[in-house]
Amino acid sequence: MIGLIQQLQRRTPLGWLQLNREKNRLLVALSGIAFADVLMFMQFGFQSALYDSNTRLHRSLLADIVLIGAQTRNLQRISTFSRRRLYQAMDVPGVKSAEAMYVSNMIWKNPQTRRETEILVIGVNPDKPTFDIPEVNQQLSAIKLPYTVLFDRGARGEYQQTITKIAQGQTVTTEIEKQTITIQGLFKIGASFGADGTLITSDENFLRLFNRQQAYNVSLGLIQLQPNIDQQQAIATLKAHLSDDVKVLTRQEFIEFENDFWRRNSPIGFIFNLGVSMGFSVGVILVYQVLSTDVNTHAKEYATFKAMGYGNFYLLGVVFEQAVILAMLGFIPGMTVSLGLYYLTCNATNLPMYMTAVRAFQVLILTIIMCGISGAIATRKLQSADPADMF
């Protein structure tokens, strides 16, 4: 290993010298690679925001096991099931509690702009914490009042003045389903691709607001187990004990169920994967153009190397050296620009767009592979050519 390092140190950096000699061409190449990296970073960022934003509610549930209707596709396309299944679940040994949750998208008037928009409304039992969200749990007594709700301060839209008034203790009212409601408090979950915001209220208030919903038809069943109970055994017992009109999932399986919908049954997941592929392809084409031009420009020099006894492996190494240098140098501005775009996107949409070390490393590896493929394509003619034909 030491000998290899010493050999590399003694080696003339032909790849860098050739790139550095044509500075305009180098800048064009780096701009192209940075552009391709920005495309990949943004698509990965949107994809991650898609999964993270749509499962924040799922991750905050205080439940070991979740019951959903058999026809449920995701949280915004949910099918109800009979409350009787919760009573039946309580008969299973090891089940501590089984609570109902009501979920529906409703039309409400933005308290600030008075424009009608869609919002996700959740009805829970106010006598027992349902979410691992301290702000919500501290205000459960407030939503026991008729037509009173808690509002998500992370909602997407023009709500700044409304949030300020509520935070100052002022009364804010608006309409939902042509009924007047009072916003009593705030919490934060954030917007998602499926909903611009969320309201949390009591189960009784939910049924008042959404009078088409029958009390015996629930959206989710939240089951907590007794301590030291084997979860998989409890799930197997519940599946055998309950009817086929419900699915029995762990909380993690419920999260994956939501992600799987957006990944496979929604065009959005496909679009983001296609965007990554397009960014990668654009980078391959741009880097190939630069390296191919360089190879053609220095064809006689490469021929001289071959005539002197240097093999194709050596010449390919020179081109790969250029490819790796381009990848490393182009990655830096690409990541820098992406960090700025992540910040702007997060502020504009309230989506969880942030850079992670794993994503940065992933894009770096893709960039190196991208440039390596371009280098391999650019040297095909060089490897098959006879030195005498190049003069």
C-alpha cells in the first residue's frame, strides 16, 4: 500500500494538467456537473420530504398496533370500519386499550384570507393522549368545548396573522362545513403532499362538524398493549380474532403502508425517481462531451504514449483521473446551491427539506459513477485505434 501511494505521488498528474490547461472548458464541465448534481439533490430532497411529511402523524401516534379499514389506501383516502372491532380487540389477552380516531379532509375558510381551502381534520378522545405531541396533550381539555379545535402552526398558506393572534390568547373564529368554529390553541406537525395543514379536535366535535360520519364508523383503531406482551403474538391473535374488513398493522408497518402508497400507487414517487435518472443522464452527456473533446484534441499525444508502450489501461486511467477530478470539483458547487434551494423550498412550502450526510454521500457516489461512465465511453475509440492511424 505504501509503495502504491509513493508511485501515485511520483506519477505526473496528466489528467489535472490537461483539464487545467483549458480553463474555459473546465468551467463549462464543472457547471454541467453542478447542474446535474442540483437536479439529483432536489429530486432526492423532494422524495424524502414526500415520505417524511406524509408520515409525521403516523410517527407521532401513541399506539403499538393500528387498525385500518381493508379498503384504506392512505391517510387521505381512508375507509372506515365498525367500532365493534375495537370492542372485539379489547377481548384479546394483552390488549390494554383500543381507541377510535376519526380522520377526514374538510373545506374550511382560511381565518386570515377567508378563502376556502381543504384541511385535514382529526377527531380523538380528549380524555386520553393520542399523539406524542406535548402541545396537543397539554390542550386536550380545550377541545372538549363544542366546536373548538387546535390548529397546526406548520400549515402551508397565509396564516401568519392568525397564528400570532392565537399565540397572544386572542379568540379566532372561522367556518368549516358551514359551521362556526373557534381555534383555541396551536401545535406543530407541518404540511405534507397530502394536506396543507391539520386541525385536531375531540371525537364529539368531529361528529358535529362532519354530520355525515356515523359514530360507529371509525377511521383508525389505536391499540396499546400491556407491558411485556409479545407484539407479534398479539398481532397474530388479533388477525385471527377480527374480521377481514380490517388490517392489523404495527405502527412501523402503518408508516410503511403510507410510504408504499406514495411510492407505488402515486405518480409523484415515479416522477421523483425519473427526475433523478434525468439528472444522472444529463451529467453523463455533459461530461462525455468534455472528455470526448479532450481525447480528440490530444489524440496524437495519446498515440505517442501507445507507441512508447503504454497500454490502454494507462490511457484509460488518465481519462478516469479527469473524470474523478471533475466529479469532486463539480460536486462542491452543486451541493452548495442545493443547500440554498433546500432552505428556500422549506420556507416556501413548509416541507421537511434538509440535507443529510447520507444523501450527500449518495449523490457524490452517483457523480463519480456518472463521470466514470462518461470517461469509459469517451475512450472507446482510443482503445481500439492503432497508433499509426492517429498521425
